[in-house]
Amino acid sequence: MKNFIFLLFTIFIAKVGFSQSTNPTDFLPKEFHQQRREILRSKMPNNSVAVVFSNTIRNRANDVDFIFHQDPNFYYLTGYREPSAVLLIFSDEQTNENGKSYNEIIYVQEKNATSEMWDGVRLGKEGTKSKLGFSEVKNGIDFIQSNINFKQFDQVFIDGKFKDDYRDTSDKASIYELVKSFKEKSEYNPNIKNTIESLAYRLISKSTLENKDETKKAIVELTTKYRGLKNDPFILDFIDSNDFSLLKDIQRKTSLALQIETNINLDFFPNQMATLREVKTDEEIVLLTKAIRISAMGQIEVMKAMKSDMSETELQGIHEFVYKKYGAEYEGYPSIVGAGNNGCVLHYIENSKTKVGNDLVLMDLGAEYRGYTADVTRTIPANGKFTPEQKAIYDVVLKAQEAGIAAYTIGTKISEPKKIARQIINEGLLKLGIIKSLDEKHSYLPHGTTHHIGLDVHDPGNYKTFEKNMVLTMEPGIYIPNGSPCDKKWWGIAVRIEDDILITENGPINLSDEAPRTTKAIEKMMAKSSILNAFILPNLDKK
Ligand SMILES: [Mn+2]
């Protein structure tokens, strides 16, 4: 009997033990992150260091914060998923206080029983060593107290400018304190410029009142490469300056700004990360494919479940329920579910319409699985049947998308599919009488069609030519808001079709094609019955 009880007890412990250890096991392996750091180091010139900060916690309201999300570059290089950490990668071997040599060090959140009781377990130094494969690990406070001399390096690489939204907390090694300490140690000057800013400033210093318009044009062109330029105070002043003395004053300031001497470089790190991250490894493709297929399953379930009396929020909830059911942690970006004219708002995230009625519903959502996010859009008729007008617009977008996808081949310019799609959309709009000529300027397709996806929904890349193992979206659309200069029957129709395409030696592979794309296949799927039809909750408004 004693033995039997012992046996039962052992089974009980084993079961409890088992259920406690069933955390996801398919995160990227530590070898992935180690190898990524090796490649970055191999690109760094002698006597340089890259300094990479984790993301910060952002406040939602009062004492509630937004859910923490790691900075994608930091995650890519470390696998560390906590705030308040900093990574240093050295081009050359360094020697620690015990005479041991190392070429990278990570400073992490210190273990703290009280904090961990409230906010969850921290990896700490030992966990970071064993789970993430770092050999040189210290606590954040050690970075602050260290006397690392950043001036000794020929170059210090950081990830662009600091955003100044790091929260100052009571934690002595919060990311706010880490960044502050780095700024002091490195004599960081907030006015240092990246290459594009320097270029814009040089244009300004050479500008005259006569050729100001040309300079302005060139600067606007540069803002497409670096958005920060749009808010640069000197550039704003330059655009407003219309007399000689004002212009001279700005030119004096910009020349001064160009003269700052620093060993801090804002370009190298983001450029290298774009080059690394734009081509996916096999492990990354596995996770991305999973995120994409989960998102396609969400679209399928919503197609089956959608009814005219459903709200946009409810439809969003069905997508997101499917994501969670498959174990996806988050959505990769705020979900967009827009019925009718709401679909014309490109980043419509209110999802507040209480009944989708008989409109087309545009649904742009992506599951985030182990950090990797999909980006899939389907546009479907709420009542299950496309009207002739809806179908006419839909088929133009689909034709544009298919022709665009066919160009996702190794060596083709990444800008090419957009040109192909735009041409087909213009021809389609002309044929339907929505525009009057092929070269008519219109805003029925106001966005690009192609971006990388990965740890970011808009993943960094160089955007030159398609290469093997890149994963990019193809997402043409037509948006005809109410009041547009065309026949009223088109008003309020918005269609976007977005798929995620893997570039291979054998041509493009559409990773999201499980979600129906043709009007026929969508109508067929929508005619299927949904298990959610039986999910009826009590009416809370009834007394
Ligand atoms: Mn997209």
C-alpha cells in the first residue's frame, strides 16, 4: 500500500512537473543568435564596437504598461526577451578583470525575487549563459558602474538616434539609466547626423534663394529614405525661409552641425542589420510559414462565420482567437477590420462598426508566432455574395496581384511588381470608367505593394533585387471612398488582397494561399457552415 501511494505520488509529481514545463520549445535556438552576432562581427572594421539596447517598457495608463515587446534587432542578435539590457559586440578580443578574453558581453536584468513575483521569472546572468549561450554576462548595474571608455574605439555603432521615450523608473539599471550612462561614457551628441541628414544639410549649405525649390525637391526625395528628416528643425526652417538673411542663418547652423566630430556612427548598424535580416535562414522560414498559415486559417474561419449582423470587433476577435488557439503570442500589428468605406482608411484599427451589413469587409491581420509576423489581407462580402460592382473591382486587384507575384523571381528589381500592378490597376479603372485616361493622377492606389516581413511586419531590407529566401508581401488594392469623382455605384468599395511570398530558385511560393483568393473560392468558403453559429451567449441587455 505504501508503495502504491508512493507510486501515485510520483505520477502526480511527474504530471505537475510535466504541465509546468510545457512552454513553447520552438523559439529560435541559441546557435541562431550566436551565428548572427558572428556575421555582424565579421563585417565590423578593426577597433570598433556595436552597442545595442533592448526595447523599453511603455506606459499605457496610470500603473499599467503596454505588453513588453523586444526590439527586433536586439532579439535577432540575442534571443533575450526582457527589457533593460544592453549588448556590446567588439570587433577585437577584449580582456576581462580575470584575464579572460571575450568579444561580446550582454548586461541583463538582475534576478530579483520581489519583481519576479509580480512580473515573472527573469533569466538573470546564469539563465542568459545557459539558455542563450553567452559566456560574458553581467547585470545592468555593472554597465553603469563600469569604466568602459568608448572614446578608445575608432568607431562606435549604434542603431540610429535615441528616441527619448525611455521611462525613468526607480530601477537603478532601467533602460533609461543604461542609455543615460552610455551617452555619458561615449560623449554622445544628440546633433550627430546620419548620412542622409548630412547629405540634406550639405544641400542646404549650397542652396541659393534662386535654386531653393530644386533643393527642396531633393530633400523631399531624401525623406523617403529617412523619415526623421521630416521633423528636422533646420530643414523645416529652411523650407519656410524666404529671405536672404534667414537662409544665411540656417546655412550657418547646418554647416556647424556638419562639423561635429564623433566616433559614433548611426548608419553602419542599421544597414548591416537590414542586409542580414532581409534574407531569412531556414529556421526563420519555418517560423514565418507557421505565422502565415495560422493567419490564413483565421481568414478561413472568419469566411465561414461572417454574418451581416456581426461587428468589426467580433470579426477581429475570431481571427485573434484562431491565432491564440494555434499558440501565437500576439498579433504582429494592430488588426484592421474595415467594412465598406472604413476599408478606405489604410490603417483603420478602430474596428468599431457594430454591423458589417452588406458591405465588403477588408481584413488585414497577421499572427505573430515566436516573434515572426505574417501580414495577410482578404476582402470578402459580408453577406457571402459579391455584387457585380464589388466583383469588378476585386477582379482588377486580383489580376494585378497575380501579375505582380509572377515577378517575385531572383534577380528582379523589388520595385518591379508595384509597376506591373499599378499598370493593370490603371487599365482596369479606365475600363470601368472610374478614371478617364491611363495617365490621370488618382489616389485609388495610394500605397506600395511590397515589403519584407519577419520580426517586424515592415522588416528592414535594402530593397534592391529579390534574392533566394526573402519573404515579402504582395498587396495591391483599390480604394474608392465616398464622394470620389466617379459614378456613385463605386463609392465605399475598398479591396486589398495581400499574400506573403517566399522567393525560391523555382519561382515564388505563396505561403498564404490556403486562404481563398478568387471571388468564386471565397463565396464557396463563405457558404460553409461555421462551428461558431452554435456559439450563442446570453443577451445582457434583456432584463
Ligand atoms: Mn502589408
